Amino acid sequence: MLYKDKMCSFLIDVYWTYQVCHGRYAMQYHEDKIMSSHISRTEFYLGNFDYSITLSNEFAKPRTRRIENEDYPYYAVSYTHGTNCDVTGKPRNTDVIYICVEKVQHKILSVTEVSSCHYEIVIMTDLLCSNPNYQLSEKKDHQIHCWNEDSTEENEAKPKTLQRLDDFHDSTFKREYTTIDVESEDDGNVVDALDLEKLRDDHRDSYVLSGEKRFQTRESLANNPAVVHHTVNRILTGEDCIVGGIGWWKYEFCYGKHVIQFHEDTNGNRDDILLGSFDKIIHMEWVKQDKRTRGPQKATIKKFEGDDQLIQVIQVNHLYSKGDICDETGAHRDVEVRIRCATAEHSALAFSMLLTEPATCQYVLTIDSERFCEPLQYADDTGLVQIARTHENRDFQENDGEVEHKEDVEDTKKDTEVIE
């Protein structure tokens, strides 16, 4: 059907647009509007359909590819004899991999350059799903039963620490959603390590968005206060890193810290390439050179269906510089990180990442998530978001089996290269 109807699939990236015309060719191109009526186009053919190679794979048992923690059986099609590659001196070639995804019509999931001028394009399509060989295998959960052979009573079968852990989880709903204090049994025992760790977790330092909120956001799941609090304290502090990429190379983004490209072998050993580290002064100078395109990008949206429109920051651009030296250019690598208020694939709370290399060792990392929508409204003219630390200083003491604490809350601003 794809070949007969001469259908094409597209993936619009930050710089390149990728096009796969099924059964004909694969290409990438970029268009620049030089004058109001003149468009300059740069294009490279990534390969032309090679029926002979595809025919040899026709009756082979489907191989699988690990995508998003699932082993997808796939159907591979070869595209060869593309535009000559400057690096290898040979024509570009591409493996187009089709995977079964229900209710998705021929959508490009990813484009990866697995080696110089050799590409892999993953396409999701429901056309394969009618063939059982390409359907995801159903996972079965196997229940594990454990017991204490020395126990004679059912209530003694579990270790005491496991019993306490079960009790802790059983009371989760009561602890989190009750509107009154829940009294616990005073059995005179010293608070164990699990309860003490819970107290420490509850009273850790936390951060909130600070500075001036310059624009408003529309209501959504990602703008829920609990979600925003998690985003600020885990992502914007650099506590948690976002990892993406499919294929040989993957990449790690730690907000306000670094961007690393890495390959991890089966033994867990990593080969790292530092694409860039965040330096506030360098970033601000970089923005000043072109405030129009490097400063916060705004758009007009509707707050609700049928409501008046509002202006909202939808993207900020951060420069991560002074990466590892590039062999080809002799200069440091650097990466422009584009953080966008946009819905990632399949989920309002997920992150979608894409890394491109418009010029040798000059990268663009685009990260989409609705989680960024609220924080971006606090961005200053250089795209930096300021947060404040709410410090809760608690002195824990054990006294006759009870834990006591003294509370001293103070607000201090966090003014660092990372987040301001």
C-alpha cells in the first residue's frame, strides 16, 4: 500500500527536514528564505530504494530492536546510492526500519546517523500489525512467593523489617490524603531506619520558582503545582538528568551542568564525549550577539477554547560550551540547547529529545515537554530561570524512643550559573 500509493513520511527537525518516500527514496533538506520570494534549498539524498537487497530480507525471520524498553520486531528496507559523503567519499545509504504501532499511520519516530553517512530511520506503522510476526510479544508477570520455613505462625512468616515496610506502604493513602493528624501507636520502640529516612526526606531543602513571572500559562496537568514542584526540584536543579537517543550514541542532558554524548557497552562501561558545559557568562554574551533569535521565543495562544488569547514563552535557548576538542576542526565542541514548552510524544509529562549536528561538532539539542511551560514564564531576557531555596533546618534528636525536631525555616535565593 505504501509503495503503490507513493506515500511519503516527514520528520521536521530543528534544522533539517527528513523525507521518506516509501519504495522510492529518502532525503534530508533545509530551506532558507533569502528574499521574500526566493528560497535557497540544501538537500542530500540519503539513499534510493534497493529492491534486490530488500527482496533478500523478504522471508527472513524478523529481528528485534530495543526501543523505549520494548523489543520490537522490525521489517528492514535498504536505500542505497545516495548523495556522495564528504567524509567517506562513498554514497550515503539508509536502513529504513518499520515497526508495528497500533493506530499510527507511517510516522517517522527517529533518524539516527549510526556511522558516517550511514543512517537508520525508524518508522511506526499499523500496516505491519496484521502480521503476528511483527506484533509485540505479550509480557507475563510471574508472581514470586516467599516464606519463612522456621515460622509456625502466619503473622511471623515475614521478617520484621518487611512487615514494617508493608505497614508503611499500606498507610500511604492515609498519610498523604488525610486532612487531620493520624495518631500512630506508641509501642515505646525506637524509630527505625525506614521511618527516620522518611522524616529526612520530608524535610529536605526544596526550591521554588523565583523572580518575576512575566507571562501566564493555560491550565494543564503539567502546570499542576505538584508537577511544577517536581520539575523545579529534580530537573531545574540538575538533580536528575534526561537521557535520550536510539542507536549507538545516546546523550545525557543535566540542566545547568553539561550535555554528554555516550555509548555504553553490555558491561556498563561508557565512552563519553563532552558536548558542552554551562557557563553563565559565556551564555549571556552569546545571547547578546543575537537577542532576536537566541532570546526567549514567544507565541500567542488561547488560554481555553473560545477564550481570549495570551502571550506565552514557548522556548528558551541555552549555550553549553567548552566541550571536548573536535578532531576535525581543532576547536571545542558546543551545543545549543533549545528547551521548548511543547507536548512530547504520547504524554504531557514526558520529555522528547532530539540531537542534530548542523555543522561539524556544533550541535543542537531540542527538548520538548509541557513540564517546561510554567518555568519558562519566569525566564529573563537571556532565557535564564531563577529559583529560590526554601531551607528547612531541623535538628533531629532521639529521646526515650521518640524523634524530636526543631524547625527553623528561612528563604534564600539561589543565584548560580545553573539556573538564574
